[in-house]
Amino acid sequence: MNRLHAAIGMNKGKPLLGAALYSYDPIFLEIAGHLGFQVIWIEMEHAAITFAEAADLCRMAQGAGLLTMIRIPDARRESVLKASECGPDMIDIPMADSPEQVSELVRYAKFAPMGARGFFSVSRAIKYGIVDSVPEEQQKLNQELALLAQVETKESLARIEEIAAIPGVDIFIGPADLAASMGLPGQTGHPQVLAAAEHIVSVARQHHKKVVTACGTADYTHWIRLGVDLLFCTNNIVCLKVGAQHALDAAKKACAEADAQTGVRHSAEPAPMRILR
């Protein structure tokens, strides 16, 4: 059983809750662990996180008791192999448009006989070679590493039956890109998008696959009722932005209240910058 399935099985029917790292941010990672998040998503498709940083984040997250998922930039062998050697619990490929592409993920991420992953005896994933039996450790990794195919285009939606049938691969629904691909950008709550998501979940269940997604606060209830197994519900950039905006708004409100009470203007606007020469 892979680590994702094991964690879901121990969560008493509730979805696992995750947070994403869209930049190299060990402090947020630790805060997420202390708050009670269960999974950390390390973003490498859009964010400028390197494989060396991803390995460090996996190390820190797992030390804090968090599961880790790396979303790699693409399904090339180099990307899959380097992510695998970082030692994550899950690897997700974006824009998984075809079963052939997803099958390549399995081939590159799993050792024989499940795949054709190259052997690197001193990687973090294989405990730097400090194991009693390398072949046994390889087979253990084959069983424990979870793989996810991100279904987020009309092409992958059309072939979801084939994708979900691939052994050893679970499903990640990307609602924002799926909506855009369907000609409904920004409309993740559109009935057509919701119907597509329900269809994906239904097909995944028929093939006994777990389902993962990411969404904003307005959509939590919908996805939880739909029965997703892992919900990524925030990221470090949003948390920083929302926290900063909340503090700024509160300070401006306090200034306005002070103005009303005293008649003295307490500006919350920044003073002009003085340039020292």
C-alpha cells in the first residue's frame, strides 16, 4: 500500500488536509505542521523551487510528520527521476492528457518489474544505500511511492476511463485549468465544470482510485461532499497575502476611528521615501 492510501485509511473517513508551498519556505512548512495540516505540496511546475530545495523540503516535512507531494514541471524522465530521488511520498504530473503520458510516469518512477526506473545507490529515497538489501528496498519504494495524474484539460477528461485504469496511479483534479480548457475560465463553479468533476470522481471510484484536488474556501464544502480524499486548501503565498491585508485593513480602520474621535488625522498611508545620498 502506498503512503497516500495508508494515510487516508487512518483518517477515519475524512479527507486529508494539505497546504502548498509556492516558494522555498521552511518556516511556513513548520507552521503548517504545528497547525495540523497533514500534507505539503511542493510546487515545481510554476514555482522556482529547485530539485535540491525540494529534497530539503521533503526532509523537513517528513521530519515534522507531514506527507509530501512534489508536482513536477512535466512528465520527462529527467523530471520524474530527480523528483523520485528527493524521496517524496507522492509525485504528481500536471496536464496528464493521455494514458500514454501517465504510463510513462509509472515507467520512470517505479523500479522493475513495475517500471524501468534507473538505480542510484546513494539517493535520499533509498536511504543513501544504508539498507540491508537494495532489491528489497526498491520493491518497498515501488509499493510506498504514490503517483498522481492531474486531470485538468478537456483532453484528459475525454480519456479519464483509460487514465483511471492505469495501475498504481491516483487522480488529481485541477478545477481551474479544467474550467479554462472547457472554455469557462475562472468559472470553477459552473454546472458543466461541476458535472465534469463529478464524472471524474465517479470513474476514479469505479477503478478504486483515490481523488485529490485543490480549491479556495468557497468550494471546500462542495469537494468534501463529493468525497475527495485529499484537499489542498491553501498555500504559503495566499496565507502571507491574506494575513498582511488583514493587518493593513485593521490598522487603516483604527486610524479612521481615531480621526473620527479626535479630529486629528492619523494617516495610514506610507510617508514619502527619503533618499539618502
